[in-house]
Amino acid sequence: MPDAAPVQVIRPREVPLGDSGGTTVRRTLPARQRSLIGAWCFLDQFGPEEVGPGGGMRVAPHPHTSLQTVTWLFSGEVEHRDSLGTRMVVRPGQLNLMTAGRGINHSEYSTGRPHVLHGVQLWTALPAADRFVAPRFDHYEPPVADLGGHELRVFLGELAGASSPVATFSPLVGAEIVLGEGELILDLNLTWEYGILVDSGAISVDSGTVGEQGTDPDNGTVADTGTIADTEIGYFAAGRTRLVVRRTEEGARPTRLVLIGGAPLGERILMWWNFVGRTHSEVANYQANWQAAIGHADGLGTNPRQFGPITPRTDGEAPIPAPPLPHVRLRPRG
């Protein structure tokens, strides 16, 4: 395998969340430079934001297909409700994982208690063989692992000897890391690609790649040193055996990272609104099914029951209609 390319740094763009004037998120994935990191296809970062009654995250019922949603908080509370009948408040250090599969709808609202809302939401694309599985919901609170003064919480997959029991549909990892003093050395899977989101602070990263001696990590060489700043994500292509991570910002606030990675999906996917599909006609049918399910006259889909019963309203807000499809055919990417 050739030496890996230097770290690719992706800066976020701001996107309003929901239709009710609530939280604005910082989106780093998908980006113009990159659509996927392994099976990870979406990453929003939000907060920290002071939340009072009626504020914060306010996302009325909406649909999803062929993906898993990951909600992970650093502070605050969000209540999840879905068409399976799930009702779960997620708190810091807890994973909410919703598998949409063939179709589901859900809502997400900040609770009425005052708090500071701060966290991330991510999606993973389901591979073609599993994208029509039955929808399900999982909740998990990973233990904290000590890596020489650095804190690690693995919410999906396995990293540095810590693992999550929650099922995924492709080889991947998701973890929160809070850096302490000194450097953190992470051994990587040579064939995987990785991303590191800097939630707070700033870091420098040395990446080891395979040299001419073979695939033994001890024979790796330092290929590049990249600096990743607050709210940015650094992408590391396959071909690395390790990452050496260091804090570059002094001060009282923690340097908090979210690491994602996995085997390259090897498939082209089509992402539009809240749907993951493979073709324009497939996504158009999802859009029509949802419109029909919520009683809009323009819903002409083949299966209005695809997304299950409409999630009970939290604050009396109606389900979110799907936007009109563009006048050009949607094309897959990845």
C-alpha cells in the first residue's frame, strides 16, 4: 500500500436545524471535499448553548431510511421519540443509536429543564445488503477507559482495547477522547480511514504509515504532521498504522475529540434530505411516501406506511414535510 496522503482538514459550515428557529449546527460531513469516512456519512456539532424552556433542539417528527443515527452529548439533555414507541432521554456519555433500515420517523427535543446543550449527531450509511433491515433503537452508556491520563469512551466498535456491544452493519468505530497531558498514541487498522473532529481545543497529529519493511506498525514512518483546530475535522486516508495526537492549546478548557473511522464503504450512496438511497427514483418514492403519510396532497408514493405511525408530538408541532425534489436527477456519490 502506498504512503498515505497528508491529513485533509475540513472546516464546518453553519446549518439551521429544524423549522422552528432552534439550534444552529456546524456540519463537517458531508463536505465538498469528502462524502464518506468509512460508512460515516454525516456529522453535525452543536452547542454549547444555554437552553431554557422552549429552546434548544426542536426537531419535529421526520423520516429516515437506510442509515443509523448516532446522538452523543457532552452536556444537556435531548428526548428522542420514534415510530417504534421508543421514548428515551439521552444525557452526556450516553449513546442513542437509531437504525432506520427500511423506514422510521422520530423527533428530537431538548427537555424543559434548563441546561447547556452541547454534542454531536452522526449518521452511518447502511451497506446495500442491510439497508432494508427492520428498524430498531439501542441505548448504551460506555465506561471510561484511562489511556495514560487520556479519557476514552468507545460508543461504537473497538479502539485501544475498549469496545462497544452495540451492533453495527459495517466495520467502524466511534469514540470520544478527552486529552490529558503528553501525547496519545493510537494504533490504527491499516485498511481503514479515519476522521478526528476537534470539539474544543486544538491538536497536532503525526501519522505513521507502512514503510518498505512490511505491515508491522513498528516499521511505520512519520508521514505528516497536521494541525486541526476547534470545530474542524481531520481526515486520514487508509494506509496508516498509528496516530500520535498532542494538545496545542493551553488553558483550562478540555481538549475534546470525536474519532470516527471504518473500512471504506466501497459503495456509492445518494443522500437527500433525511434519506439515504441508491437511485433518484428510490429517493423520490421515499419523499412521496412521507408526504402521503403526513396527509399532504402531493404524496403519491407506493407505500405510505413505510415509516410507521407518526411519532407522537412533543410540543404540538406538526411533522416536517419533505422539501420538493430538485428539477435535476439526483446522483449518488462516495
